[in-house]
Amino acid sequence: MDLAQRVLSGDIRGLARAATIVENRGRAAEPLLRELFPHTGRAQLIGITGAPGAGKSTLVDQLAHLLRVEDKKVGIIAVDPTSPFTGGAILGDRIRMLRHHADPGVFIRSMATRGTLGGIAKATTEMALLMDAAGCDVVLVETVGVGQDEVEIARLADATVVVLAPGMGDDVQAIKAGIMEIADVFVINKSDQPGADRLEREIKAAESSVPVLRVVATDGTGVAEALSAIRNYLQGAGRRERSIENWSLRLREMLRDRVLESYSHLDFDAAAAKVAAREVDPYTLLDQWTSK
């Protein structure tokens, strides 16, 4: 059985092998994804983002548990910082999610950002497609946790959940221009701690149309209600229109990457030195490169 068929059959080892090929941008990645793509589009992609320490991993763990109780097959993509030594994800497969490690209905993959900004890794979209093709009903994507720049997840997910917590020094008005504006659902985690009421008021004042749920992810309090709010959003969100918008942006990125690859033979550093020295203007250089 070839690798694509192994992925489609839900074979965990096959999916793990395919995930490694895709993340490493191996030569077999594009043909594999091309073969699998017609079998995708069924999974719900839910992005979980927010500042470090807000409890994103614990919330993802609890959401996965609830989905498994419903016999849903779950994929988890945990985007972690890149190790300066190995180039891989520092936190591995998330020790906080180890209770799922022996469950064949849950596939967890950690991905390193490898210098990519925006909170997700470059191959996150392709990894989600793999899990979709493998039969996952829901794919949970947890961003790296770098703060207000984590807006790229909104261009991948069908629904984006922004997780905040009281007492972290976050000022809602200060971060409104960042992750606050991409939220489809807000979750206030650690809502049993002082400051939760104030944080809820600030969120509602800033984004009055977005539902705000209070949870204590460590013991599961309010997580079922949060999952219900996410599902309510997905049912009325115009998922097809959002998918079209996301793919429009993704196609532009893919075209840009393909074009850059076709110009990889150019010495950009040497050209940049000439531009910096005002020996040539950048517009003339671009005309020269693109007219060939």
C-alpha cells in the first residue's frame, strides 16, 4: 500500500511518515499532497491562540477529551518554538497531552516555527490537510504563543479561539490591534482567579459581538460550553466563504514561493549591495530579472 493510501486508511505510522515528509518539504511532499487533496475539506479546523501562560495547551487537551467522548477523531497541531540545536520543536509532543498518546483516535504533531512569524509554522496548512485526509473530524491548531502577532492562524482556521487569562498584565486595549481582532470566540481561562470579571468587561467593551466564555481548563469547568460556542460559530459563519478567502490568500503565498524558487539562482546579496551603494535602482533590477 502506497503512502497516500496508508494516510487515507487512517494508518497512524503512515500519517506520521507523511507528516515528516511534508514538514521537511521533501521532494515527495507535493505529489503526496496533490493525491490527497481531493479527499480533504471535511474536517473542522479550530485555531487556539493567545499569550504564553494563558493555558492554551490545557484547553486543547480538554477539548480533545470532550471530542473523543463523542467518538470524534481528533488531530492536534502544536506549533512550538524552534530548538536552536536541532531545528525541531522544543516541546516535542507536549507532555501536557500525554493522556492521549495511546489513543488511536488522536494524532498529535508538534511543529517548529523555523523562523516563521505569525504564530504558526510554514507547513501548518499542509499538516492540517494530511490530518483531514486521514479522517480527522476536528483539527485543533495551537499557535506558538508569542502574543499579538499571532494573526496568521485566522487565515487557516475555520474558527479562531483567543485565550486570555486574568492577572497576566495584558491590557485589552493595548492588544486590540493584534489577536483581539481575529477572535471568533474568546475564552477567559483561569476564570476562578481575581481579575476575571474585569477582563470579561474589557473584552466585551472592545469586541461586543464576539462570545466570551469563562473556563477553568485545569479541571474542565466551562470547556463544554466553550466547545458549544465554537460549534455555534461554525454553523453560522459562512464556512465556505471563509474557506474561499483563506485559499485566495494561500494561493498568493504559494505562487510567491514558487516564483522565488525559480529565481533561487540569483545572488540577492550581491544585488542588494549594489542597490545599497546606489549603483543601480531596485526597479531596474526587477525589470531585468522578470524580462528574462
